[in-house]
Amino acid sequence: MLAVGVVMIRQHALLHATGPVDSLELKALRERLVDEPLDEPLKEQIRLTDRRLRETFLQRQRTLSTGAYLLLFGGIVGVLALKRHAHLHKRAVTPGTVALNAIDQPLQRDRARWAVVVMSGAVLITGVVVIASMSSPLSSAQLSALSVAHQRPIATTRTQATPDARQWLVNWPNFRGPGGLGVVPLEAQGNPAYPTAWDGGSQTNVRWRAEVPLGGFNSPVVWGGRVFLSGATEHEREVYCYNAADGVLLWRRKVDPLRRPGLEEPDVMEETSYAASTVAVDGRRVYAIFPNGDLAAFDFEGHELWAKNLGTPDNHYGHAASLIAFGDTLIVPFDQGYDDDDLSYLAAFDGAKGEQVWKTPRATSMSWASPIIVDTPAGKQLVVMADPLLAAYAPDTGEQLWRCRGIEGELGPSPTFSGGYVFAVLPDAELLAVRADGSDDVTDTHTAWASDAGAPDIVSPLADDERVYQLTTDGLLTAVRIADGELVWEHEFDDHDFMASPTLVGEAIYLFTTKGRAFIIIAGDEFVLTAECDLGEPVHASPAFVGGRIYVRGDRHLFCIEQPEP
Amino acid sequence: MSRKTPVISFFAGGLVLAAGRAAWAIERFPPPDFETGHQLPPTERTAGNPGWYDALDITVLFAALSVGAWLVLKARSRKGVVGLAIACLVYFGFWRNGCVCAIGSIQNVTLALFDSGYALPVVVGAFFLLPIAFTLLFGRVFCAGVCPLGAIQDLVSFRALRVPEWLEQPLRVLPYVYLALAVVLAATGSAFVICEYDPFVGIFRLSGGVAMIVFGVVLLAAGMFVVRPYCRYLCPYGVVLGWLSRASLLHARIDPTKCIKCRLCEDSCPVNAINLPDERVDVQANRRRLVLGLAVLPVFVLAGALLGYGLASPLSRMNTTVQLAERMHAEQAGAVEGVIKETEAFRATGASVTRLYADALAVRRRFAWLTPTAFALLGLMVGLKRVRLSVPAWRDEYEIEASRCVACARCFEYCPHDARNVALLQQLTAEQRDDPEVVALTVGGIDR
């Protein structure tokens, strides 16, 4: 047994010294390979060394295993030998001396009683030492403070039923409203009358105005009498919920998920802001994302449901693509870096739990365009664009349905959709019309036309049944015919700049300048201006239109514009 | 070969077994981390035990307990008990790898009581209840030879030393401490410490952590001279069976009408379970001690509760939720550098950190009332033990203390009224039979 033991001790010691994981020899070879990645003989040497180390390791394991069985067998024989030894050397009982125990009993009990006390003291002292040395650095009071969001009785949360298709239309669930198209579904909303005149200075037709604590160029979204938006600075990120009726700030929640230590701070241009991505709602939850990759979900009462950090996206202006919800899943476009960096992806998360439902990698560069969800005869399509692809995906699986190549530039304008065509703007270059009924690569088969008339760089296009309207930052508004891509008309708003995307309300198109001036024109084959209004505060975000009210985010305030019925 | 050689070889072999097998069991390494074109075969998962295994385990347990009861109470056969111990050691220990185990089942039952989301497996419930039922009927026949942990210790003992009462009594406090810890940690879903620190499971499986196997080998080495050290000074299930065996209907007894006070059983018992006649009871002194013992009882309870109150925080750190919350907080606060796999995985889930803290707080609150309660009860038990030592029961006959007796049947071999010994004694003259020393030599020396 001793011989077996010595062999096993040696094998055990060698097992660690020569294992493939910690082998210095292998480590040195790998380090050489980093410097000479194409050195094929070196690779072969690594393979052979690795194999040799593994074989040695396994051989030693087998030796140890055999040794263990030998020791067990030896142990059993040893015990039997000891038993036999004891049997052969049994001693005679001497009951007379044993009887002395009876005499000693009271003394034994006295000692035992005190020994129990001593043992109790020893347990006590050991316990005190444990308390002193091992108490948690995180006190219950700290835990209580840290978990305050979840100490509120969840029962107070109003239970929301799963929203039906109509509710997705009567509300304004994401950037540019239902589907992200910038078109107000008037009929579904019950044909409310939207205001055509207001004045921020005199508060004419301004139902309320509420201060927004932190700035950002994201747009308001509306659901069930609540208006949601986000705000951020370099160091703070927040989500806000206002009462749509009176503008009261119902709740304000910080977004501060766990992040990897040493997370890189995002590069954010002032023109992008630290809260450029519009939040999304699904009737029960609101979701927000920020340029550092913070992503969070809250219920309508402001309880944080989950929060995570996706890692700072590689984006030199700052991440700005907005979120969009599809049923109970949240869809996050996360295009970043350049198309050969393998960093971009499109992902869907379970709205309630935050677990990833699907993730589709994309060979695309950073993009600032937001996704849209469109209805086609074949079903819903999630359309996303980023250099070099305009692509459609199945929103429930992330499977790519079709793609159109040749999309170039720093893509700010989001795509839009009408009459079976997806319209994509190549900034300062052209407007593409791509039929949405294709599959795989449709670049050469489904591109209907390309128009070079007035392609914007930031503002998203708008489409009615017959025309696509484009608005450049410096005020050139063009209408292009859907049927053939020909320019119908153009109009230049002198001395006005635009960042907010246009919205179609029935036959009216609402345009907001960066100084807060609004133009209302008629959608048609001629440029017809019907109204001009002034909010009195700069506007960079696209407004939300719900129930006859326009919710506009100014630089400092959230406005609700409503025109009383005559 | 000197007398010490086999002992040394056994110790050395055991320790080497521990080191070698432990390393063999826990060493793993990843597949190659560069492309070779080799297709790794799919990972094969072994199917769990078939359902009939549970039924077989329960059947074997029931049969072993029944046989044990018969061997102890009817056949009064030490050899039979040893045979049963070997069989159960092979089946429950080496064949079934020491799991499922009645000792560990305390934790499952506790968890099931405190966590409605935990379903107690039938086989575990049976392993918890069957030994208890047999103990209530027949005494600790489970400990005798059915429990593989008891069996392996019993089989290695060969030169039993008597542990003096002043040492035996305080050491028997330790199982209460272990039981309190195990219940608190199981009730909070934190850990199954009885399983984690099972000293013999590594030997049964011929694998395990080095510390675990070394602990087992050391206990076995101690068990050669101090019979069943784990059973007597650590086993938390033994605490439960000890309480219940006091009320057992048919446990092994000394028949006072036949006892000739030869004292052979007293010396043969390795676990100090034979109570001697004690006719020198000082009633006045007993009364004083009783009053004093009862008076200080609240002190023991209070000290236990305070200790439990203080231990709530350190013990809660054995809970993985609390551990994760602590680590998360430390990482967020920059108190530690880098991340660990657990926190990285948690971040990837997207679960809310405030919810994690809330969950950790909920765990901490459970510890906050469970630990003082358990330790207050521990204080009560220790206090009562002290009271009991202060006021010994008056007796004029030899008696088996049911709570200590592990039904090993050693004493039967030495009893002059054992059928086999009666036959030997009948060969003596009447004079010789009146001489205890001759009787002792006739029925055999001490050979444990």
C-alpha cells in the first residue's frame, strides 16, 4: 500500500504540473502563434504538444484510478488484518475494576455538567468569532435601500390586458406612431379633429405644458392616457411618465442597470443627445435604451421589470435608433461599428422578463435609422436599414425575409412604407422604392425606382397613397410620385431648419421646425400651405398624435396641443 | 511485522486514496481552442436512474430495517448485525453511492416544509420516515447496521476506548449545533451542508474533494479506537433518532429478573449506553441542582437566541442569492476588480438588480428569524441536557439508555444469559458461576 501510495502521490503532483490547461510549454507556443498566426509548422507543433499532454494527463488519471482501487482493496485487507490481530490479542474482562465506575458516577456527572457548560462557551466563542469575521459587508439596511423599487406591493400595479390590434392603432406606441410610419390612423382613432392653430406664447390651444427634467431628442409615445419619454445627461438616464390629461409627471425612474466594470463611455454628439432613441410601449410596459447600451423595462406604474446593459455600441455620433415593440417582445436594433466588424445585430427580448427571444447578426455598419413594422399580404415585416442593407425580417423569429444591397451613407432617416413599397433614403443622394414581396436578395429584382430629388439627411420620409414626401434639414420639401418616382413638386422653406419628421393626419401634413414653428400643408399634387403656428420653443423630436391631441416635445417642455371644439 | 505497521499502512493508504481519487475525480479540461477540423462528438447525457430504482431502494431499506430489528431483538446476534452492516454498506454505500441517505433527508424535509415550491421526492420522504418509524418501534436499528455511515465506522473499529463521561457529554452537544445549522440552511434554500460535508460519500464513490475524503479517512482512523465518532458526535439524524428512541416500544433492554450484575455488558458497550445502578442519590442535592438548572435555562435559551441573531448575517452568506447580491454590489461600487462568471451571467439575463437585492433581502429576513429560533432551541436542548445531568434518575438495575444505544448487539455476546453463553456456563460448577471473573473469561474477552 505504501508503494502504491508513493506512486499515486507522484502522479497527483505531476498531474497538475503537466496538464494541458496550465502547461507552460503550450502557453509559450500559443504566445508565439499570436505573433506568427500563419506559421503552419508552429500550429502543428501545438497540436502535437496538446495531444501529448492530454494523453499523459489521461494516463495519469487512469493510474490514479487504478491506485485508488488498490488502496481500497488494501484498506479492506488492512481492516480485516487489524480485526484478526485484535481477536488474537483479546484481553480478559476484569469486572472488578469496571465496577469502580459506579462509585465514580456522581463525580463523572459533576464533571460532565461543567464540561457541557464549557462546550457551550466554546460554541458561543466560536460563534462570536464567526460573527466578527464573516458578517456580510452588505447590511440588511443597505439591501433594503437598494431594493426599494421592489418593496412596493406589486398588487397595486394595474393589471393590463393583452392589447388587441385596435389598441395598437389608437395609441402611439413608438417613434412615428403605429408601425413607425408617421401616419395617424384617423379612422381607427375615431376621426378626431386635430388642432390647426396654436400659439405657445399665449398658450392658445395649449392644453398643458410640463417641464421635462432631463433633455433628449427622443419623441413622446402615448398609450392609455399616459405619455412616455426619456431624458439623459452624460451621467444620468431617466424615463418619464406623464398623465396625458393634465401633464402631471406620474413617475420618473432612473435607468441604472448593472454594467461591466470599465464599460466604455459612448461618444455622443451634441446634435444627437444622450437620449435620442424614442422609447417604445406595448400597452403594459415601456422600454427605453440609451447610447451606452442601457436597456430597461418598466410597467405602467413605474416598477422596473428588468434592466441590462448591452455594451456600449460603437457609434461615433451616439446610438439613436429607436425601439419598437411587437406583441410581447421588444425589438432592439443594434447596428454599430462597420459592416466587417461583426458587431451589429437585431435582437428581440421578452418584454416581461428581458430574456433574449432571438438575435440576428447583421453585417452592417452603424445606423441611426429606426425600424418599422409593415403589413404586407404575406404578413408583418420588420424593416431595418443600415449600410449596406435595407432588409426585412420576420418580427417573431428574426429570420431575414429579403434584403436589398447598395444602401450607403450615414443613415439617419428611417424607412417608410406605402402601397407595397418600402421607401429608403440614402442621405443626400437618392430615394429608393423597393417592393416588399420578395425573398432573399431583391436588389436587382424588386427595386422599382430611385429618385435623386431632395433626399434628406436626417428627417424621415412620409408616404401617403400616391406620393412620398421628403424634407431636408435646411427646408427643401419634395413630393415624389410612388408610381414612377417622378418629382411632383418641391417647396423650399427659407430660413427654417427641420429635425422632426413629418406626420400625415388625414390629408394634412404637419411639419415642425427646429425653432418650434409648425407648418400644416395639404398632401396632394400641389404645395398648399394651410396654417402656420408657433410653439415658442425649439423642437427636434417628432410629435405624437392621439385622440385629437398633439404631444410635442420641446427642448425643455412637453406640450399637449388640443383645440377645443367650437 | 510490528503491531503498528498495519495501522500506519491503513492511514497512509487512506490519505493517498483521498488525494489521488480526489484529483482523478475533479480534473477536467476544455477541448482544444483552435480549429483542427475535428468534429467534437455531441455531449452524451446519462439518463437518470430508472423509476424502479427508487422502489428498490425503499424496499431494500424496509427489508434491511426489518432484518435489523429481528437480528437485534430476536436473534440478538452480533454476527448477524455485522453481516447486515456489510450488506448495507455495499448496497447503500458503494453501490448506491451513499445517496439517498436518511441523514441528509432531514434537509429535504425541512426545505419542503419551508418552501412550497419544493416537492419532496417519495424516496427521500421514505428514507426520512422509515428509520423513524422503526426507531419508535424497535429502537435505533437503523443505526445498528442499515445506515452505511454507521456501518463503515462500526466495521473498522477494533480497539474501542471508553470515552469518559465528562468528555462524552459535551461532545454530544455538537450534533445539536450541526442540526441547527443544517435546518437553518436548508429552510432558507441556502445549502444542504449535511450532504456537502458528508465525510464518507467520497469514500463510497471513490471520488470527491480532497478535504472531504481526508475528513472521512480521519474519522475512520479515529473510529478504530473511538467507536462511531460521526454517529455520536456529529450525526444530526442521530439526534432525532435519539429523542424518538426514548419512546420506542421494544428497544433492547436488560432483563432485571435475569441480570446478575456481572458488568460485562457495561464494559462491552463502546458508546456508553449502559447505565449503571446508582443508589447513592442525594435527594436534597438533586433538588438544589434542579432548581439551579431550571433557573439558568433561560440564560441558555437567551444566549442561543443572541448567538443565532448574530450568526444570521454570516450564515446568510452561504446563500447563493445573497452571495450574488454582495458581489454585484461590490462590483458596482468598485470595491472589487473585475467580474466573475456568476455576475457576468446575471448581467446577461437582464434580470433586475433591484429585484436581486429584494430577493437577497427576503433571504436575509428568513435568516433573521430562523437562526435565532433554531439557536434558541439549541440553547434549550443544551440547558435541558445540563438539567438532566444534574438530576440523575434513580435506578438499582443496569439499564440500556435507549437514546445512546445504536443497537450494535455487542453487549449480547457478553451477557451470561445469551443462549450461546448459557451453554458454556452450564459446563461450570456452581462455585465457578458465582465468580464474575470466571464467568467473564468463559463468555469471552473483549473483542470488538
